[in-house]
Amino acid sequence: MLNRLWLVFAQVCTVSVAIFFTISTLRPEWLSRNNAAPVAATPSATATVVPASVSAPAPRVTGTHANSFSDAAKRALPSVVKIATSAQRKVRNPLTEDPTFQRFFGRGREDTQQLLGEGSGVIVRADGYILTNNHVVEGAQQIQVELTDKRLLPARVIGTDPDTDLAVIKIEGADFPAVAFGDSQALQVADVVLAIGNPFGVFGNTVTMGIVSALGRTQVSDANPFESFIQTDAAINQGNSGGALVNATGELIGINSSIFTRTGDFSGIGFAIPTALARPIMEQLIATGEVKRGYLGVNLGAVTPEIAKALALKDLGGAFVAAVLDGAPGSRAGLRVNDVIVEINGRPTPDRTDAVNLIAMTAPDQTIPLKVLREGQPVELRVTLGKRPPTRRQ
């Protein structure tokens, strides 16, 4: 009897397992349907359950993107203008200048050549003063300014300074969008900057972005004795000269001036005149139409390791006095060859470039203190600066 019951039980288990296996293989949904126990909602359960197969919508982002500089660009763009220049020049054919040719045919007539130029500028005052490069307007007989609202206005030159390649021109009117000035001396290498200008004179205001690659660059141009350029990799092309270099908040910190290239195209190295140098020049040009610079009458050089060793100097700072012009302000103040100027008018002079710029930015006839190292010992002098004579150009 027990054996029969056990046999029946075994057969039932075998059939049940077979049925379960068949259903799990062919109809697995029959086993999962309604097998979850209901969960009672509690007062603290406020979150909405989202099925795994449905993606929750991404949160909307409002306002300016964290990596965008559109606010800075919008702040500066209205102040940057396009400058177009023209001039007429009389030219002669070299053949007509030959005496033999003139003997038979007489002197040839002069032809007129039309010269066109283009560049950019920055409105620096609401009453229409514009700061640009000297080479943009140099020799121009007509100057036309195009504003961002497409108005075309004639402009006249207020003053130029070839030594720093800066110029100020003016358009008539009021309530122009003047740029906000920033502090170029607060710049650091790798700060983000925007270059704004009119590349090639056909594209209109264009913004390019880069960083400050280096500060205090010198020996960029033989034509500019007063240099302390901002180097940047923000793209600067023909037509951008005189345009704005602004910081990440849209403040003017430089005037785009030149590029270094072996091909004629932008190659990642551009230079801008910092506002610390440009702004005092601009203010003088607006006030008087010219720039008056202080004059010391000495030849300054860098303090090289060899000079430092010979003079028993502890470091390479300062400007080395290589020559003193007889009767010049420096000579009258007691400066000597081999002196090292380390402070001018209370400001340290870390190198020759800084010393040259400090002297040039000081008004003529002003008496200022100088601190020099003479044979390793500090010496205090006072000098009354003269007026720097104009630079002779080829």
C-alpha cells in the first residue's frame, strides 16, 4: 500500500515539474503575472515612480552657459567700429624719369594712384572719440567709420603717436557706445581674452577667443621704441588692427596691433598694446593732439649675468646705464656709466623696458627721484626730465 502511494506521489511530482518547465520555457509571462504583492502607500512616499523603460526628461538649463563669453562679447561689440581710409598719391613711371627718354619725349605726366586701407577702432568716449592704430590711419586723406548699426560717418584725425602705433580719431555726435576700460596690469598668463575686429574689412565685427600667451613682449617692431605687448593666440587677421582685446567681462585691456607670421596669415601669435600704455597716450592725444615724453638722455641696457658679476650685483633687475649724453638731464642729475637704475619716481624698475616706458610716460620738466645702484651701493638722485625729441623715421 505504501509503495503504491509513493509511486503515485513520485509520478505527480514528475508531471508537475514537467509542466512548470514547459510553461517557464514557452510562456514565462504566466508565471510573473500578478505575482508582486501590493505595496501600501505611506504619507512620506512622495516621489513619482518612473518605469525603467521610460527616460526621465532632462532638466532645462536657463541663462548663459557656464563656458560662454557671450555677455562679455555683447558688452564690447557695440564699441568696435570698422575704419575705411583712402588717399590719392601721384606716381611717375620710372622710364619717364630717364634723361634720354625726356630728351626725345619730354617729361612724362604724373599718374594718380588711389590708396585704400581698412582696419578697426574702439569708441572710448560717448562723444565720438575712437582709439585705433596709427598705421590704420597714417597718410589717410579721407576716413570713414562704420558703426555696428551700419551708420557711416566721416572721421578726422585728432592726433597720432607713431612711437606706440596709436592714434585717436573722432566722429561727430553724442551717446555713442563707449567701451569700459579694464586693468591690463591685472592680467595673468592663461587668462581668457576675446579679440574683436573686422577681419579683411568684409565680414563685419567678428569675435575670436584665446588666452594671454605672454606679457611684456618686446622687440616686436623696430618702429616702436616703447613696447610691452600682450601676446595672445586669439585670431587676429588683416583688418583687425586697431580693434579691441577684452577680458572675460568685456572690458578693454588692449588694442590689437600686429601678428608674427612667416606666411602672411595668422599663425597663433598676435600682439596687443595694453591699456596701461595706451590709455595715457590716448588722453594726451585727446587733450593736446600730441604726446610729450620725458627725456633722460642716457642709453639703457639689460643687466646681463656678465654685467651683474662685474658690478657685484645680487640679481639681474634694473636698467644698466651704458652711456650718458653730455649736458642731458641724466648727466646734470649725476648719473654715471655703469649705474643700474632700480627705481624711478618711487616705482621699481625690474628691467630696461620698464625703465624706458616709465621715463617716457613722465611729463617733461617734472623733477622725480631716481634710485640707482653704484658699485653695489644704493644712491639717491633727483632729475628734472627734458622733452624727448621726435623719433627719426626713414
